[in-house]
Amino acid sequence: MSKILKAASMAAVALYSIATIAFTDASAALASPLIADMIQPVPAQSSEQTDSSAPQDAVEAIADAGTAPQQIDTQTAQPPLKAESLAQLVSMSDIPAEIDEETRCLAGAVYFESKGETLNGQLAVAKVVIARRDSGRFASSLCGVVYQPSQFSFVRGGRMPAIPASSQDWKEAVAIAQIAMKDAWDSPVEGALFFHARHVSPGWRMQRLAAVDNHVFYR
């Protein structure tokens, strides 16, 4: 009986030892850095981390839009206003502080030949001076036409008299000269090369175009 108990006790001790060793190995395996790295879960990327660049992109996009040059829609852009009358066109004209010589010569002819006449009468005189320049029959510049000998009575000794630059008549003459040089307004005397005052009758055998204010115009 004692032999049986002794054998059973030894068997129990052996089983206990085996179980203890197995448990210790398992614990050691779990504690191993390699195993721990393998079983550690990968943290999920949060929505804040995923979208962290979105606000910056939006700011950059807004900044780019704010600094981009504005594009002009040529299809909807309004055309420049067109004057409804010669008087309105004259009022819209800017008188430069420094008037170039060609404009001054033409304005001088307008001033001395048609000062006090209507704007249409002044424009008609300017058109004649320009037509002469372009005809090939007179001088090739406006000043050359104005100062050509025996053409305009106001020219004396190759010079024109002094003009009060602050007068309204001079300002109108400059505006008319600018309009005529730009061909910005039509006149019934287009192409006319000659004119005379109404109170004289030189008997010219030329084509009469029109009579405007105090002058009769011919081609």
C-alpha cells in the first residue's frame, strides 16, 4: 500500500513540474519583444490626421484667388460712349497743357477764320486745312498749309497774331482741331480745298460743296 502511494505522489510531482514549465515558457513567449511587436495592433489613422492638409489647401486656394488678376469679359464690356452732337464731343475733349505744333497751327486757322461761328462752321474750316495737307497740291504738314504764302490773310510776315490762351474761343478752336485731326465728326464739306466769305463772289469755276455759316466751300 505504501508503494502505491509513493508512486502516485511521484507521478503527481512530475505532472506539476511539467505544467509549471509549460506555463513559464508561454509567459516568456508573450513577454518576448519580437512576439509583442507582432501582436501589437496598428493604430487607426484618425479623420483629423487624414484631413489635416485640407484647411491649408483651402487657405492657399483662397490666397491665390485673391491675388489673381481680374479677367475682363470683353463680351460684356461696354463700348465707349459716342457723342450725340458736335457740341457734346467738344465738351468731352480734354485740352492738353502742352499743345503740339501741328494742333496749334490748325487751331490757329480755326480761331482766326471762324471765331464766333457755330462749331460746324469751325469744323468746316479745319477740314479744309487737313484736306489740303492730304491732297498733294499743298504743303505736306498742317503748319505748312497754314503758313503757305498768300493763302490765309491772318498770317502776316510768316506769323500769326498772338492768341489769348485762356479764352473760350481758343479752347473751342483747340477742341475742334483735335476732333478734325482724329476725323471724329463728319462735315458737309469733306474734301473741300477752298472757301471764301459769303460777302464776296470770286467767280471760282470749281465744284461748290456747301455753305456753312459765313463761308462757302469748294472742291
